[in-house]
Amino acid sequence: MMRAIEKVKDCQSMQEVRAGVNALDDILVPLLVERSGYMTQAAKVKNNENLVRDEARIQTIIDRVRPMAEAQGGNPDLMERLYRAMMECYIDYEHQELARMRAEGLQPQERQGTQV
């Protein structure tokens, strides 16, 4: 199977570079939107502001994506930085979604909830 880095075309112009990036964005944006939908589900399931940030889960994700990046010919340090930034954005989004659902009538749970 071809590694991701090997799929990158040899570009001779910025137009070719931008075309490649745009094609990838066409794939990435729907996936990121889908991922955000799971953050909405996490907010609903956790239903507790104190459970939104889960440091153990963050580290589990980092431990998972670093070797994936390396196996695909990428830079694991870059992938970690990207994922940490993305997760911070999604944590903020999860807080917003929990607040929105509470405003729409979701009742706070008394129990600790299930961590995602």
C-alpha cells in the first residue's frame, strides 16, 4: 500500500500546489465536520462541564496518531502539534455545544457521566 507522503505530486508551480491542497481540503472539511458531530454527542453523553477536558484521552489520541503519521511518511511532531491544536478547538466547541443543549433544556446530570 502506498504511504500518504508518496501520493504527493511533484509540483512545478504554486497553482499545482494549491490545486493539491484544495483537493485535500475537499476531503478534510467533511471529515472534520463529522468529527465535530461526535463532539456534540460527547457533550450530550458527558453532560458535565468538568468532564469535557479529558487529559488521558488527549494523550491516548496523541499516542495513536504519532505512529500513524510516521508510518505514512509524515512528521510525528507536526502531527502531534496539529492534533493538539485541533483538540483544543473541539474542546471549546464541546463546551459551546453543552451550553447550547442546556439552554435548550438538557438537564445537568447528578452522576459523573461516561468519559469519551
